[in-house]
Amino acid sequence: MIRLCAFSDEAAKDLLGQIQALQRNSVWMTELRSVDGKNVKDLSVKEAKNIHAALQDSGILVWAVGSPLGKIDLKKFDEQYLDLVKYICEIAHILGTKKIRAFSFFRAYDEPERVVEACNRMAEVAIANDAVLCHENEKEVYGDTAIRVRELMLKLQGWKFVYDPANFVQTGQFAEETLSLASQCDYYHIKD
């Protein structure tokens, strides 16, 4: 079965506008990334509870949270960053999901071992908090090409993967070069 969800913040900044856009298009799930210009990582517990209640009242589920985890320079990764991972897990649970979209650090191409170590540390925190990190291939993060995504699939523990063919195109790769990854991914991002 195919289930559609959307980055509803692409339709509107405010929650009501996001809900109306989802309903108008008969899309009953969102990959919640931001509300009122505030990313999920910056939501308070109270804000997350209010958002969840409003979505629930509208019949909308949160498929995943569109966090920016791992969308930093690798040198900024430290123990304190793991507190952010834990907090986003808490926010995800409040919003009714275990899935957290994440990345593999900006331009760390020469440090594959450190990328794997940092990603695995983040996954340990997520697993301990009953959540799962889902790696999205995005331009300029370590896992931005099919070769490096395959490498991460082999070396990361407890991660799932998101297949975004448009992001591969931004790195100069076309669908025929990356499509074999799709069957190994948990879900897909599709752009019009």
C-alpha cells in the first residue's frame, strides 16, 4: 500500500494553513518539519502537545519529524549534541511518531570513520529512546551520493534510509544510477 504524506510547511508556515492544505489535498499524514517558522527541534514540549492535539482533531498523523539532526559540520558533534538527539526523540513521541529524518554531516567526505562513529552514537541515543533515525541523502552531507549511501547502509547500526532522487540529481547522479537503493529504503521523498 502506498501512503502519502507531505512536508506541510511547504504549503503554509502556520499550523492551520498546513492542516487546511493537507485536508484540501486528501493527504492525512505529514512529515512535520516546522510550524510558524520554528523547526521541530526548537518546539517546546507544550507546543508539541498543542500541535499534536490540533493535528489529531483534524485527522492528521505525523509520519516522521523532519529534524535537521546531522546537518552540521562534523567538528561540532559532541556529547552535548546527543542531548539534542534525545530531545528530538521526546518531541517525536509527543507528536505520535518514532521516525526522525536525519543527515550525515556537512562536507565530511574525508572523514568516513568519524561520520560512521557519530551517526552510530546518535542512533544509540535514538534507540534508547524508542525512536529511529532515517538518513536522507542530501547535497553536501557525507551520504549525498549512491556510493556513500551504500557505504552507510553497510556501516550504520539502527538507521533506516530515505530515498530522495531529486537530491541525487543535485549531486549529478540520475535515477538509473541510484534507483537500486530505493528497495533498501524505508520511504521516499518525491518532488513535483
